[in-house]
Amino acid sequence: MASITRASVSMPSLSTSVNQSQRRISGLNSVSFPVSGRSMIPSLRLQRGLQVCCAAKQETVDKVVAIVKKQLALPADAAVTGESKFAALGADSLDTVEIVMGLEEEFDITVEEESAQSITTVQEAADMIEKLVEK
Amino acid sequence: HRRLPAVIPTPPVSASPFPNPKSQYCCLSRNFSAALTPLLPVQLPSRMETHLWYVVPDEVKSAPLLSKYMELLPQSERDHVLGFRGDQLQKSALLARTLVRTTIARYQVDGHLDPRSLRFKRNIHGKPEVEWETKDGFCPPPLQFNISHTSSLVACGVTMNSLIGIDVEEKRRRTKNNILAFAKRYFTAHEVEHLNAIPDSELQQQEFIKLWTLKEAYVKALGKGFSSSPFNTFTIRVNTAAQQASSGIAVETLDSPQNLTNNWQFALLELMGSHYVAICLERQETGGAGKAFPIKLTARKTIPSVEDELVSGTNAVVTIGGSVTQF
């Protein structure tokens, strides 16, 4: 009987038995997104009264990434970017709250529970931080 | 361990409330290259019962079996599973969807037994529910369920009627932050005091995890989303009276501190010596003087479509909080 061990790369039998084009991030050993040196999204500054959300500074994103990696015990070279979803990286609700607590300490902000629950990606966390820091 | 050899055929599970401890599906051989063996039906929980089903991911090792599980899922759920980073996370996500689909299918609510045909939706607050087919004359049953999983355990609780929330966690889960600092930030003053009063750091850590799972279970039972019940707006009170075998657990919301909220009852279990499972149920009936009946619990360890093992009343499931009778 075939067995899946920790060292094996993803579950190839899963993704090959379904449509190949659905194949996603496939395992700890695979390289998926290269970590970009600079954000490709130009930063738009908010005009007062507009609801358009600006993309956070790369520096903020990097700090969030560091906190997330630490909380989830991910290797330093793990591919984590703005688009990365906490849940997909393995964060459960306790991890998410701990991540938020870590962000509060790092940036000297207070995050209301409602806002904390709405953060699902690194980018969303960074955007929220910048909004709070601006205040 | 009550395990029977796989090759001996056994009769299907009877409708009796006390079935054989171990029911085997696969009669002839562990040949998973064929389609998944048809699911064996189970009896719906009675109005006062709670069914707990769980899977231990480390015990599900067959790649072909996992592939078959994937085939039970609609494309959107497969995508969701594959979106997790790494084997372990994908596997527990897959087992969670498989467990909920196969378990609900086995109750044969609409007469047939196909886990593939179940549809799920979310209520307005985001809580997952079954979307029953509205055929003529078909009244959807008040089946309630809730799932929780870690990488090492996947669990599903089922009731008829009672809103249910469950949460599972490894006993030895450690927080990265200091427990008291975390509790001061997110829990209530009473809970901080309760934790602070525990001198042994190991026990304090375990008590923290117990509180966390109980609080999660409550919010999940309410089904209104975490933002509607921030953790610092309700207190979980654990009464540890020396004369009681296990403690009573109650929830008290800050907006009505005088009255303990009697609508909800709790069970806290230690599973396999390694995990805490917190269950929160909507109280259906009370006995005299507002006392609740104990929670009637049936616990089964399962590998979907392969085997079940009735574990209630064994060392695998130990009640450590709340009033529970195991069947």
C-alpha cells in the first residue's frame, strides 16, 4: 500500500487524478512564487474622502511576512507574499490572533476584533496596519 | 485496541443503538484501486444525542484512498484543498471535507447515500450548513453539524436540532506569546484570574488551551461569526468542585452578567490522551430547577468508507469537563 510520508512532495495522486490545470502549490519542497524585491503595485496615496485602498509599503509587507513566518514556524526561505492567505499557510484561528497580536506589538497599534477577523492575507494585514498607523 | 482483521466479512451495522463496536466495510481485501466501498448507513442521533466522529490523519496513509476521497468533492472544494500549502495541510483539509460529506450521507436523510450529491451553503453569518434538495413534500431534517480540524485530528459533531459548535486542539499546543499577556489582551478578567491562579506553567498552558477551545466552540455554536462575539465579551466559567468527578462549565456574557446564560451547555473531552475537544450545544430541555440533562455522547473514530470504531466509554474519550454520559 502506498504511503504518504512527510518527505514526499505534495500528493501527486490527488492532483493528477483531477484536472491537471488545477494543480496548485504542491509541497514544501517546491518553489512557487519567487519573492519579489519590490512590490509591482504602484502605491496610490489616498485622497481625502475617497475609499480607494492604497497598497501598503513593501517594508510593511516584509515585516508582516516575518511575523507570519515566525508564528507558523515556516522556514526563512518559504515563499510568502502579499497574496499569501494565512489559512493556506496553515494558520488556524489561534495562529491568526497571535499574528495580529504580533502586529500590534511590532507597529504599536490596536486592532479591533472585527478588523482582525477580516484579515485573511498578508496584503490585507499590511493595508490595515498602514491605515491604523496613519491615524 | 479493538480491531478485527480486514479480511473477515462482517454483517452490516444494525439499527440497534448498540451496534458492534467495530464495523468493517471492506469484506474481501483492502483493494482501494476499485471505487470506494459504498457507505454503511448509521442511525440519526435522537433529539438528546450528540454524535462525534473523528479521523486521525496519520492513520490514513493510502494515496489511492486519498485520491478517491478527492473524487467525492466538487471542483470548488478540490481547489480549496489544493490551495493549502504542503502535504499535511492538504490532507487534513481533504479529510475534513470527506468526513463531513460521508458522515452526513450515512444518515441517509433523503433516502440515498451519495456524499457527492450533498450541497453546502453558508448562512448569512458564514456558518456552513447543508443545502437540502427541496423535492416535493421533503422536509429538511433539523440536522446540525460542525467541523474542526488540526493537522493531527479532524472531527465532526452532529445533532438533531441543537445548534452545535466544536473545536479541537492538541493538548501540547504552545502559544508563541506569553499566555497571560495573550489572555489579558483577548480574554475576560475572570479568565485571566483563573489562569493566573495556576502556578504550574505546564498546567497553565493546558488550561489556556481548554479555555480557548471552549470559547471557540461557543462562538461556532452561535454561528454568528467571531466578530459578533469577541472573546473578551463572554466568560467561560469552569467550576472545579472537589467532590465532583468533572467540572461544570458555563458561559456568562458580559452584557448580562447577573444571569449565567443557560441556553448553552458544554462538554470538554480529552481524546486519545493527545487532544482536547470542546463541544458547545444549544440546550434543548432542562430537568427540574433549571438543571440540564447531561450530554449524551456517542463517539466514533473512523476512516471514511473503510472502518468505524465505537470509542465512547473507552480510554480514547475521557470527559474532563461538563456533564456527559457516553454511549
